[in-house]
Amino acid sequence: MITNPNAYDLIVAILNAIGVYNIILGFFQEQGMEYLLRIVIVLVEIAVVLVFVLLTVMFLSWFERKMFAVVQSRYGPMVTGPRGLFQPIADGIKLLGKEDIIPATADRWIFTIAPYIVFVSVLLVYIPLPFGESLILSDLRVGLLYIIAISAITPISILLAGWASNNKYSLMGAIRAVAQDISYTIPLAITAIAVVVFVGSLSTVDIVNAQQGYWFWIIPKWFIFLQPLGFILLLIACIAEMGRIPFDFQESEQELVAGFFTEYSGMKFAMFFLAEYAHMFAVSGIIVTIFLGGWTGPAIPIIPIQITSLIYFMIKTYAVIFFACWLRDTVPRVRIDQLLHLGWKIMIPLALLNLLVAAFVVTAGVI
Amino acid sequence: MAANEFLNNYLPFAMMLVIGIVFVAIALFMSRMVRPSVKTKEKLSTYECAETPVGDARIHYNIQYYMIVIVFLIFDVEVLFMYPWAVQLRSLGGLGFIEMVLFIEVLIIGLAYAWRKEALEWIQ
């Protein structure tokens, strides 16, 4: 089995092209710590991803607010920086200086540990996310299963946060959030399996590679055209997973103040905020990877494929994010019984049907 | 070789785990350096729309959520069985397909049973 190139191989190739790789390798070998070089390179990759995630979160929080404002014929943030672009930085500085209050009745230890779990679990989703040709931290062979498994940790941290706060709004928001997350994990997983049936691999890079090329020289071979039903199901499930309007029961402001993070303030609140937007980007990236062809797109001469593929991935992901924000701006919230009805009685049967049709098509040898 | 490859594949995972924790720890520590800390009894009380909190939040809860988790557990385990099947379907051929049809049929009967027993209904 050939492993697909990841960011480590890319960095090594670049260093080789410059001609410094052997020098650095020799230096590390002299110290007898050859493996340390790999650790250093991976450290650089992770630092890049972390900075990227932070910048994305900052941009997204600005983008969403600005878009919400434009839809409502307001100006939105506009004082700090050009068109209010530095508003997230101002928010960050403000949150840094805010007092950190742990309620007297709260469970201090769990209250403190919940922001760690939520942020780290979202960060871990980025590992098998292919940003572009060979721009992937690690091409795990169980990539898709890994993503779904790691995403399942987030509800645990939400439940911990809500429970530890010992606040009625928090607990109610947390339990709702978990009920919603787990209800929609199943259609999400089943639609993802329907794609795996076509590809025959759980690796995210293999899924993207299977979507390269065109039918009739025009229509790209994206799975959205093979499984339109699956795409719609996955999109709904992912928006529910993100906990956004029309499925934002975890923090429906009119009923639950701020949901599970009502009691959080200062930097701990900022961690939940960061995690929410980072999760939004990751989930959009997963939708793009599974159904919208990932980083594939027409190659442009001269420019290296790594850069063009990154641009294509970004365009597609931001298109999905735009759609999610658009939904938030225009659609009212559904009721929780409607949510569970949709999840269990409509989406799961449809997802199973989608899987069976996909399996039949593959078994019959059509694709 | 195989073990080495496994290590290389999961090295980013281990490092991301550590770096994520360190990142949060540094952020919280930095905030501790600059923020004020003036605690009063009112500030430390639980938020309840500016009223004095009534009782504890951890009370008996709607049984409905428990039912959902039970049904979820069954489905989640069964979905787990589908992953290896999905990867290998091409080599399994028609027999594999029929087996999965039977499996999903059992799953659907289970869902129909839960549906009929009103486990999925939202009881007020």
C-alpha cells in the first residue's frame, strides 16, 4: 500500500530542492537524534496550522457579524481598522482582561478542564484534513472514522461544561446540545459511509483523489453529482453538528441566555468561542472533502499545484461557510421535537436508503 | 517498518494534543497575569437572570434525553460495523451486498420498533 504524500514529505522535498536537507540531517545525525528532525518539522507544520486556525477564527467571527449586519441593513463592526476588520483583535484583548469567575456552587475542576477538552478536540480534527495536494498533517488510513470519532468528543466537553456550571440554563443547553449532536452523528456517519463505498478507503486523500477528473470534459467527478441526496443529508447533519441556526438549541439566546457557556467568562469563554468557529471551518472542510471534490480543480500552468489546490479548497470551504451563515441570517429556529423528528424519522431512513443504493451501484459494477 | 510508519502517521496527533493543551494553558495563564480578581458573593453566585438562585441545577431530568441516548448507542455500534464492510465492498461482491441488506433490514426493524414504542416521540 502506497501512502500519500503529506506535509512532511513536502517540506523535505522543498528542503532538498534548496539543498539544505542533507546538511540539516547531517547535523541531527551527528547528535545521534535523527528522529528529532522529524519532530521539529512536524512542530513547524502544527505551528502553521495553529496560526492558520486562529486567523481563520478571527476572520470568520468578523465575516459572520458583518454579513449578519448587511443582511439586516446595518453597518456591523466598522470602527476598528478598515471596515472593522480588527474587531476580533479588540475582542480578544478585551476578553484577556476580563475577570474569570467560577461560580461558588460550580465544580471547579471540571469547570476548568472543559475549555481544554473542547479546544483540543476541535484542533485534532484538523490532522487528516487535506488543505491541498500533499498539504495534510497526516494522511491517516482511518481518516474519516478518525474525524467522526474525534468530533464525538466535543459533546462530552459540552456536557462537562454544562454540568459543572451548576446553572439551569447551562445544564439545559448542554443536554440539548448532546441530544442534538448524537442524533445527527448517525446520519452523518451513514452518508459518509456511502461515499466510502465508492472510494474503498477511509483516507481523506484517497477520497479527494477519487474525485479528480471530469465526466464529458465538463462536469467534475465530485460525489455531489453521484449522491445529491447524500450531500443534502450531510449538509443538514453538519449544520446541526455545528449547532447553528436553525438547529442552535445549545445556545438559543431567547430561552437559555447563552446555553452551556452561560457561566464562562474571560479567557475560558474565549476558548469556547475559538472552538466554535474552528469547528465550523473544520466541518465545512470535511463537507468539501467528501462531496465537493476537496482541493481538486482545473490546474493552472506555472503556479505549483500545492498553491492552486489550497486556493480551490479555500474557495469551496468558504462557499459552504457562506451558506451556513446565510441560513443563520434567514431561517428561524425549529423546535426541538421537530429537530429530533427530522433527525430520527427522516434523515436516518433516507441515509440508509442512500447507502443501499450506493452499495447496489458499486456491487452491480456501474461505478 | 510498519510500526515506524504508524508512529510517523500519528506523531502529528500526539504533538497536536500536547500543543493544544499548552496553548490553552498559556492563554489562561496570560489572562491570569493581566485580569483583575475582585470576588464578591454576588459575583460568585450562579446566574439566574439577576434573581437569587433557587435550588440546585442538578435535578431530575426529562427521561426523553435518556431514551435518545439508548437508541443512539445501538445505532452507533451498528454504524461502526459498516466501516470495514464499506472499505472492502468491491472485493466482497454480491454476497457482501446481500449481507449488508440483511444487516440494515435488522437495523430498520429496530428503528421501527423504537418508533412504534414512541421512544422517538417528544413527550411533554
